[in-house]
Amino acid sequence: MPAPTTAPAPAAAPAPALPSPAAGHAEGVSNDEFRAAMSRLASGVVLVTAQEPPLDPDDPHAPRGEDVGMTATAFVSVSLDPPLVLVSLREGSRMDDLLAEQPLWAVSVLSESQRHIAGRFAMKGRVSDRLLFEDIPYTRGEASGAPLVGGALATLECRTEQRVPSGDHTLVIGRVLTARVPSADGGPLAYFRGRYRQLG
């Protein structure tokens, strides 16, 4: 007796293709539309700082390099235990390149009276960082060696735990080594719809 035959199972429908990370924007989303939507998200403003490492790390007397600073609005708390924060850096920027080799950095949370500092360190085609720091009062962090801006609402010193390439930015996750609240005066500096703002 011939063996019973069965109809072949229908072929499964192919899964929809997911856009690859290199595919760029989804259909219908332009750079301008994305920027406009994200500009409606109010953000705090911080100054990220780091000091270039010495040319000869084995020589304790070797002079250290320049201080480097960058205004950032993409800065968030990640974890309480352990204390972690995250800052987003434009890929290939001076700060991105520096933090790829220097694991220690700092953050000063700017007050509403420090708009000029935020604007100065956000300029494109700016002068050297040494000149930018010239007339800004700061102390040097004990853990990082980086400048901590005088009059900031809070300061943190961090050590990089992880670097995550993401699109045209690098997400830098840092463990907080010190956290201080040196000033209780004034409100925070905010960034909303492409402008620095004060609360209230």
C-alpha cells in the first residue's frame, strides 16, 4: 500500500526587513523635522571639561596639556547605585577625541546667570580653549584635574565606564567620583526651542 502523501507546508511569509543602522532616517523624517520635534524638549545646560593628559604619562613632572570645555544639553543621570551619568558627544569632536584617551572628566551644572559661558563654549570655529577659560573663575577637581566652574549649581567629577558609538554621536557613561553643590543661589540655565532660557 503506498504511503500517504502530505501537501507541502506553505512557505512562511518573509519577516519585514528592519532598517539597518546605516540606512539613515526613516522614510518621511527629515533632519529639520527631527530637530524641530526635539527642540520642544527642555534640557538643562552643563559645561563638560577635561584636561589633556601629559605628553609623557610616566614622568610625574611632565607638563599637562590644555583644559578643554564643551557645552552640552544631552546630559542625564543613569543610575544611583552605582552613581552613573551619561553625556552625548558629537563623533569626532575635540571632546570626543579627548575622552577616548582621557578617562577623567567633569561636569558643571550652569546657573541662569552663566548663559555667557554656555554660549562661549558652544561656538563653532572658536578660539583656543586656553583663551576661553581665561576670565572664568574655576577650581581644579581633586579627582579629575578638570576645571569646575565657579558659581555652578552643582559639579561632578567622573571616570568613563563605557563608550557607546550611536549614529553620529558617542554616548559616554561615567561613574561619578565626586558630587558637590557649591552654590544654592539662582535657578538653572535651560535650553528650549534653540535658545538658552530661565525658568519662570
